[in-house]
Amino acid sequence: MRRWSISKTDIGKKRPHNEDSYYADDGLGLYVVADGVGGHAKGEVASQEAVEQIHGFVKAESAGIAEYLAKPDDEGLAALRRLLEAAVQSACYMVYGMAEQDPEQKGMSTTISTLLLAGEVGIIGQVGDSRVYRLRGGMIQQLTEDHTLLNYKVKHGLLTPEQAARAPGKHVITRAVGHKDYVEVDTIHVDAAPGDRFLLCSDGLHGYLRDEEIGVIMGVEPKAAVDQLVKLANDRGGRDNITVVLVLVG
């Protein structure tokens, strides 16, 4: 299947610099969004290094992707999931190592949401609170789980979703790439069909828009969709950097 993408990142209205990074490789079918953490500790370094490391790692194993495409089966799919997990772990080790060597970068880390499209399957790797959505037949679905303190409390019955919506600390994440030399990576796979649209975004976007709003905008002309999403997040405050990667399957 054919795939193509439109991407955009914006500093927002409040931050002094942009700590988000992204990578979109339509030929490889790999898409990554990273939201750097650290401020003065160089969150932008962490996010940029992570996306480049993931891209390089997956590209080096492109023969394995081709093998799966030639003969799709459960074993090959499991191998692709392991590949994406290993790519994120490699980025984690690299970012952590850079921070250990440079006191000015101590404490830097990043979220990661990454999507690998391989034939009729999309493999997702997730750490932190950036997100991946899929729009199909006018219906939007959040495919990733936020690794945040509030989401943890909701999952374990410590807060109701209504209480969490009003609680402070929405952006306190419980997992990050580079915070330590290892991180737990969520990997899932979903089917991909002609007409599907996938959106990878940082919390600077989804923190301002309801899922239903994102879905409606995702359905319009691709470049206009990306521009509208970024503009709306800025119009509603723009207190964080905003990054979107819209992927179309045809």
C-alpha cells in the first residue's frame, strides 16, 4: 500500500525554544514524534538524538521488514515488534549515556511515539504521553496509552476520569526515554487499510483538543488538517511546543 505524510512542528506561544522533534520516512514507513524533557538540561537534544537513533536502527534492519512483506506471518510480526522495541531501547541508552558524559545535559529525556507501517500492519512503540491516533471511516481511536501519573491513578482506581480531568499534574510522566539506561516500551500492532489516517502528536496538541475534534480535522485535506491542528492548539493557549505527523494510507 502507498503511504505519504505531512508534518509540522511549532514552538507555541510560551516556550523559549522547541524541545519537540519528529522523523517521517515514507519510503521506510517509519514515523516518530518525540517531546523532549529537561528545559535547561537540553530536552531538544534528547528528542533529536532519540528520533535519529530510532530511524537509523530501523533503517539498518530494513531487510527484516522486506522479509516480512514478502511473507507476512505471526513470527515475522513478532520480530518487527521486537525491532521497534529495540530501536527505542537503543535511543534510551544513547540519550542516557550522553547525559552521563555532560553535566549540562544531566536529566534530559524524551517521550517517544513511533509508528512503523509494514504492508497491512502498523506497529507502534510508546513511551510517555505523546500519542498515536487512527482515523477510519470517520471514527477516531487513540491507539497509545499515556504514561502519566494521572492515568496511572485512574487505571488503579485512585481517581475517576472526571477527577483526573480537573486534577493538577497532567503532564507528569511516569516513563521517559533517557531518564535511565532502560525503559519499559509498550508495543502493539494494529491493522492498516486503504483510507486510514494515522496521527502522531505531542501533548502540546492533544492537551488542547478533544479526540472528536482531532478526528474531524484529520479528515480534511492533509496540509490544511496539519495547519488547522497547530493553529487551534495555539489559539487555545499554546503553552507547549506542538508537533504533528499525519500519515495517509492509500
